Amino acid sequence: MRKIEHIGIAVADLEKSNELFARLLGKEAYKSERVEGEGVETSFFLVGETKVELLQATRPDSPIAKYLEKRNEGIHHIAFDVADIHLEVKRLKDAGFEILNETPKEGADNKLVVFLHPRSTNGVLVELCQEKNL
Ligand SMILES: C[C@@H](C(=O)O)C(=O)SCCNC(=O)CCNC(=O)[C@H](O)C(C)(C)COP(=O)(O)OP(=O)(O)OC[C@H]1O[C@@H](n2cnc3c(N)ncnc32)[C@H](O)[C@@H]1OP(=O)(O)O
Ligand SMILES: [Co+2]
């Protein structure tokens, strides 16, 4: 794993949170993107080499909607940048981690993503992401 690519934060109202994080970070979000497959509308802020990803649910069965129901707003996941997501999935599977999707899926910001179940990682939802078109 090469660096923390982003920290995902579940929010109830993306417009309000965009304003809040712009005030907090002293800069605007550099992009917004809807990811249908995950049921999320996202926005991204660049902080050094790492990003903050704000996530709002777009439908009731979105992981973000469920998270808000159970736990309210807050840090939802940590995403690590990996060079080869297939190799990393194999390494982590062999090491005993519970992979939620072994086949990488479309993420935001030109990424392929895989999630690990928080029950195998001390309660932290971990995302692996690999830049597409390598
Ligand atoms: C766009 C993309 C990108 O960056 O490119 C994204 O980030 S998309 C980000 C949105 N997509 C995802 O999160 C996809 C992967 N996530 C999932 O598949 C799901 O959200 C799970 C992580 C499996 C949780 O689903 P669900 O709550 O239905 O499962 P469950 O009822 O079995 O929950 C099992 C336990 O995990 C806890 N749990 C749920 N979400 C959690 C989270 N984010 N962090 C830590 N713990 C979490 C629940 O409270 C529960 O704890 P107790 O057992 O103690 O009650
Ligand atoms: Co993410």
C-alpha cells in the first residue's frame, strides 16, 4: 500500500458539507461525481497528496444511507492507493482479511475499488483503490 488515497466521510447533506469543508480546509472541492453502482454522490477535496471524499446517499439501500441510520455522520472509510489491486487482494485474502468484492468495481475519480469488511479490520472499513488505465 503506497499512501492514504482518501478518507471517506458520510454526510447527510452534500451541499451543506461542501460549504463546511471548504471553510475548514480553506479551498473548494475540485470535483463532484455520482457513482451509481455505490448509490453515492461524492465530492473531493485535495489536501496535500491525500483527498477527503464526502459521500451522500442517492438511494435508501446505499451503504451511506445505512451508515447514517446506524451511526450518523462521520468517518466512513479509509482508502489506500495500491499499484496492482489484483495482487493486493490476493495478498490480503491470503493474510486472512475478509474481502467484500474480489472483483474490483468502478469507484469515483477514475479508480477501481475493493472493500474489506470492517469486522476483519478492527472496525475500520478499508478501501483499496487503483488508478485506471495503468
Ligand atoms: C465511490 C467509492 C470511491 O471512493 O471511489 C466509495 O468510497 S463508495 C463508499 C460506499 N460503498 C461501500 O461502503 C461499499 C462497501 N460497504 C459495504 O459493503 C457495507 O457498507 C458493509 C461494510 C458490509 C456494511 O454493511 P451493512 O451495514 O449492511 O452490514 P452489516 O449490517 O452486516 O454490518 C456489519 C457491521 O459493520 C458495521 N459497519 C457498517 N458500515 C461500517 C463502516 N463504514 N465502518 C465501520 N463499521 C461499519 C455495522 O455497524 C455492523 O456492526 P455491528 O455488527 O457492530 O452492528
Ligand atoms: Co471511497
